[in-house]
Amino acid sequence: MSDKNIGNRLLTLDETVRLVACKSPLVPIWINISLNEINCGNIIFKFETSLRFRKPSLLRNVETGHPPFKAIL
């Protein structure tokens, strides 16, 4: 998952979930999501993720109640 093979590609929701869950049951330590744009009725989010994967008990953003996700406003 580098800029060379993923960088700035637009992925569907299903493609994104498959990519993040590729090492299940391990998941990225953190995932930051922010609104990028709304274009022709499509909502495009910027999805940034740690390249380090851990078991669910070791994730960041636990205080939000939705680890490892963090909404960036």
C-alpha cells in the first residue's frame, strides 16, 4: 500500500473494505477519514491509514468509541 500502487486512486466502498481487511483479523492501527469533495452526487472521502497492522485490542482512537477510525474535520 504505497503511493505507487494505491496513491490517489478512487476506490469503491467495497474495494476499500477489502483492502483494509486484507490481513484480517489484523487491522491498521489508525484510520483517518475526511471529506474530500462532492462530485456529481458522489461523495469522495480522503482515507489515510497506518501501514502497521495490529489486533483489535491494540488500536488507536479507542476514546472515540470507533477504533481505529477518526473523522478529520
